Amino acid sequence: MAGRTVVVRLNQQQLELIDRTIQRGEAADRVSLIRKALREQAGKQRGADAR
Amino acid sequence: MDRNVLFEMTLMPGTGKALEMKAGQILRIEQIEGLQCVDFNCFNLHDYKEFMHCGRTRTVHGFHPTKGDFLWSAPPRERALMYILEDTVGRNDVLFPRCSAYVYESAYGFDAHTNCHDIQAEAQREYGLTPDDVHDSFNLFMYTEISRDGRATITRQDTKPGDHVDLLALVDVLAVPNVCGADVMRTSNFALKPIKLTLFEATEADLAAAPKTPILRSQRTPKDFRNPTIKADRKLIRDSSYVAEFVNTPIRLEDFAIELSDEEAAMLDRLRLPVYGKDDGAALRDILFTWWEQKFLGAAESGAPAIGDRKA
């Protein structure tokens, strides 16, 4: 599977939630948080598939 | 437990009663013969525009609120008006509205029939309220379910003499219980029976049993309203000076370009939901907020956040 560029569109309210989540130490910045969410969800999916 | 009894009465079939309750008083609604549904409403005693809201209560506690649950008022007040301190049966309903004259005329052909809307209206008329002020009721001892095709259904109940629900007033309320008027439905097993009402002073132990609910900025009262005046006439006429002030508008959008590695692109494709088709951005946004729900919300599975869910 080839890597690719994905454009995520968020509004100011969604960004407020994201920024508050970053402030609590979940990630360094917005893009990192989205990347973290993707990786953690994929990890959960792998765990579910293995069961 | 020794509670001081303030008031007792028997609510006869076809009737209801509006009762003033101060914060810290308990209303016991009790079966005398058993097998009787009771509809219940309450209003803020000092501002009838705030009242128990079945929709909000249903969202927070599900279709069958019971011991340990609250009766909530509607947004923007959205606060706990009463607390269910005891429930010896554990089967109540917030799916159905009150039964009405229209139901009995349209389905059964009655010119007049006992019905919860009109009983509620007549009981609360003692406090100057109109039939339009009746709202959806908390239906005690009413056995309801959701069928597989999504319809709400009623079945028979098996309550016994002495079964009761104790409602603790958390604020001053006008409480309005009525004997459900449905004698040609399963609601009260095809018969109307009297109900006992007892008003108690709560003990310290009773008061300590009710958990505290969050007090938040978003719980607004008329002092916060742009229009705090209750409309006193019936016709709706446009306010020519009206200027819309919707919250957080305009909604502004911002794009974030994310370079996904081969591995991450494969993750996205494994997780993406069919509803998003080829829209990678929407699929990834869904993954982001699904992650957030699962990490920070107690109600992640239902998709319907409830009061007190916030984990931090």
C-alpha cells in the first residue's frame, strides 16, 4: 500500500477540542494527534482481529 | 428509617394532584392494590418554564429510569430536579408520552375517557397552568420495551401492594402524579386502581444518598437569556429588530495535510467506514473522533454522551 497525503478538514470547535487534548499531553501538535489516533485505533483493530 | 410524614392522601382512579414540594422532601408513590401505572410530572415551583424533561432524562439514564437516577430539566436549564431514592420494582418508562383524549377517541371511539393528559391538566390548573403546559410524563410502573422494528410497546405489569417509588426533591417543585387513565390497554392490566401518596421530610441519610451533579456554566437561567420575557399572547409575530446571534458562527474550516506512510495508509484503509467512500479526509476525521470518544467518554458505545461522562 503506497503512502499518500490526506487532507483532514476540521472546524474551530473541533480544533478547540483537539487543542485541549494536546494541552493535556496527548500529543505535541494537531497532526501528531491525528497520527496517534490512527495508530491507536489500528492497534485496537488488530487486537480485536486476533481475538 | 424514621421519616417525618408531612402529608398523606389516596389518589383515586381518574384523578391527579399537584403537590408543592420543598427541596429535601420525598414523595412516595405507592401501590395499594398493585398493577397500576402512575404518570408523573414536575415543574420548578418558582419558574414553571423549567420542568422535568423526559428526553433529557432518557438520554442520561436510558428508557427505564430507576433507583439512583435523576429527573432532569430541559436545556438550557438542564439540572437535576429530583432524585429516585427508592424503587421497589425497577420498571418505569420515559418512552411514551401521556395518553390523551385523542387516543381514546381515534382508537376506541370514546367521546370522553380518563386520560393522563387531561388529568394532568386538571390537576395543575390548581396552579394556573393551561392544558398546553402539560408535558411528557415519567411513567411509573409502566412496562415498556422497544420492538425489533423500533416501535415502543407496552406490556402488563406485575407490581404488588406496597411497591413504591420515592422521589427526593432536589429543588422546590410542583409535583403532579396521576393515576393513569388507561383501562382499555395493558398499561395497568386493564383496570384502574387507587394509589397512595405520602410526603416525607427527608432524613440526613436520605439527603446523603443523593449524589451531587455537576454545576456548569452551560446551565443557563432566564437572567442569561437574550429574551427572558415569557410570551403572553398566542399569535406568533416576527420581531423586526431581530438579529441572529448563533453560537460560534460562522463555522470556519481549516485543512490539515497529513503525509501518511505506507503503513499508516494501510491502517486508514483497514479502519475506514464504507459511508465515506473514497473521501480519505472524512474517513480519517471519523477515526480521530472515534478515538477521542473511546478514550474520553463513558458513553462512547452509544454515541450519546450523558451528563457526568467526561473523564477529565
